[in-house]
Amino acid sequence: MKPQLQDKDVVTVEEAINLFSLSRRKFYALIKEDGLDFLVRYYGNRKLIIREAFAKYLMMHPELRKR
């Protein structure tokens, strides 16, 4: 049985966009930046988001959310 999205510790970019109701354009622009503590890169370009660290980041940057 697959874990529910809200129970995962690490999510894909698409899952993060859906889980946190984010602006797709702003989020993709954000993850191009270096030094983000919630972003894990592996196998080249594949990116994963650390859910708890990203939730904390969003508290400080609410402009990423859809209006």
C-alpha cells in the first residue's frame, strides 16, 4: 500500500505543487536557485522536496501560494 501524500517525508516537485497549492510558475523559478535547504537533487536533474523543511520555508514566503 502506497503512503498518502501528506504522510510522505520527501515528495516530488509535482506532489509539492499539489500538496501545498502552489503557483507552478513561481515554484519552478524558485527551484532553479542554489542553496535551498528543502531541495534534494539526485540522478542528474531529478529533484525531491523535503516536506517539513519546505513547509517551514513557505511560512516565511507565502507569495508562492496560489491566490
